[in-house]
Amino acid sequence: MDGRVGFGEMEKVMKRELSVLAVLLMGAVCIWTAGCKGGGNAGCSCRKKAVAQEGQATTKAAANVAEPEEQVLFDGTSLKGWKITDFAGKGEVLVKDGQLIMKEGNMFTGVNYTNPVPTVNYEVNFDACRLAGSDFFCGFTFPVSNSWCSLIVGGWGGGVVGISSINGADASENETTKYVTFNNGQWYHIRVRVTSKKIEAWIDNDKMVDVDWTDKKISCRPGEIEESRPFGIATWGTTGAIRDMTLRRLKAD
């Protein structure tokens, strides 16, 4: 009788211990799960997800480094990436002291960029100077979506600034026409921006062009300047120079 009672008590004790053990195991599982959600367990699935996200971020960062926002177009030491435009009666083109110099010809002298450039959502910056002569020292031709036009700086006798052409009217006779006095030997900073809606241009800190092109016909002035397409710089009867030319892609507006 005593032996049977002792066995029953032992059985109750074992059941209690097993219950306690089960509670402890459940608690451990809860702690492990909470640690996983908080990122504390290196082996859990959420940690693997975090590692994957970190890898993706690293890949994106590497891609940004591989494709810089600003692109140097003229290296200041050579004509790498450029070719001399085949204008009739062109003057000499040379690189000296970090400058791309286009010497006075009978009419046009210039260069074309030979690498691909965007056609919209970009900005170009460079310095330009008229070294000798009295006409335009910067005829910058650039793409606007499916067409091209030119920013003329110092044309028509030395002072006209504007876009050639808008609705068939050149820089001397459209809404962008302005008159500026330019001094030979002085450098001017040129900035041109093309978006899906606008053509904008600045000389130093002064905005020269601000035109919505979406409802207008954009084109180059008919004639030899069309040889500057799709992206080029030219002078007319003048010795001009450029330096520090860069291109920056813009986010779509």
C-alpha cells in the first residue's frame, strides 16, 4: 500500500517537472522569436533579409560611383572626344593652356563632340572668351529632343545673344534676342539647360534665355552652322576659346 502511494506521488512530481520544462521551452522560443524580429539573431531569416538589403544598397552605391553625375567633355589637354568641323575656310584649331582655341577663319571655325549626349534633361557648363575679332565667339549647338538649335553669344556685329532658331526666326529676331557688351580677352561662364519643357541659358549670373519649347519649332539656322549638329561649338570670323566644359544629367521633370 505504501509503495503504491509513493509511486503515485512520484508520477505527480514528474508531471509537474515536465510542465515546468514545457513552459521554459515555450519561453525560450518566444525570446528567440523576439530577438529575431529585433535583428539580434544572426542566423534568423530577418537577419538574412537585412543582409540582402545591405547588399542591394551597396550595389546601388557602387552603380552611382560608376556613373558620375557630372561628365567632363573637354579635358584641357587634347582634342580627345572632339573632331574639327569641316567648315569651308575654317581657321586653325588647337589646345593650349587648358583652352580649346578656334582661330579666325573666313567664316566658321569649330569642333564637334564625337561621343553620345542626352537629348533632354541635361545641363552644360563651360567658359568662353573672344580672343580676337568682333563677332560671335560661341555658337553652341545642342540637341533639344528630336531637333537642334544654337546659343549664339556675341553675334551680328558682337553683341547679340539668343537661340537660333525658334519658329524659323534666328537669334537676332525672336523672343530670346538680347544685346550684351562683350570685352575681348574676358572669360564668361556659359550655362545651358534643356528639360522636357524648357531651354534656359545663363551668361555668368544673368539669365539670357527662358523659353518653353513644347509648342514651338526648334531648329538650327539654315546654313553651315548645321554642320555643328548634334553637339558642337563654332565661331564666326573671330578667334574664340572655351575651357572647363562639363555635362550634367538632370532628373526628369
